[in-house]
Amino acid sequence: MRVNRMMSRLETDDRDSVAAEIRNSDEAQGAIAKRHFGVDWADPEGYDLSLNTERMTVDQCAEEIIQLARQPEFCETDESRKALADLALQANVRAALRADSQTRSLSFAVDSDDAKVRMRGIVATREESNSAARVVMAVPGVMSVKNELRVTAEIRSPMGE
């Protein structure tokens, strides 16, 4: 269905090309969802609702979503607003780290709780750790940074080697 719709929009009959483009787009979107939110967007357990646009019109789908969103179990709560704020702050922190030339290649975990950010993982040098802390602290909304980054050269072997 997606291939047919896209072929129609693009006014093409090159099914293979359109199918390949959809696959590439899906892979890219999936990678973004995994990187930013740690979720597999293809996992059906991550969804509360799935609508088949082959059987329903867009208007019918929109109405179903609106009706569901009005149910009490889907209403915002203080807890859900906090969770969303934490996720948004984590995404902003990761974006700032990727935008900075000194930290863009670093890879470590970032958590947040009420504007308090925690960095966990391993970096090569103390300078990388300090740079990461500097970048994170400059992100709007960050109140404090707990730097739990470990420096490779400072990690001692459990065997005393």
C-alpha cells in the first residue's frame, strides 16, 4: 500500500526504486528513534493503537485518535509531564553534545531527573570528560550535572595489572 501511494504521488511506475526508498527511509527513522529514545519503532509493544489506512480514511483515523486521546488513561498527569520533560532534556543534551566539535564523537549514557543530568560511560581522556560536562551544563534547562564518566587510562584492572 505504501509503495502504491508513493508511486502515485511521484507519478512513477518504478516500483523497485520507490520500495528501496521507503526501506531506506524506514531504516533511517528507526535509527533516529533508537538513538534518541532507545526504542525499536517496529516493535508493536511500543504502540497503544495501530490503524490500517488501507481500510480506513485519514479522517476516520484522526477521529479514532481524538476519541482515544480523550480517555482518562491517556490524559496528561504530573508524572507524564515530568517524564516528557526529562526525555526532552535528554534529547537536547544529546543534540548539544553532537553539535560540539570536542564531544560529537563521544558515546555515553545520558539520564535526567528534574533537570539534573547524569552522564555515565567511558571516555578516553579527562579532557573529554570535562568537555562533556561543560557542554551539558550549558544546555538550557540543566540545573546540575553528575559526571560519572570514567577515563580509560584511570580504570584499573580488577586483577591489579
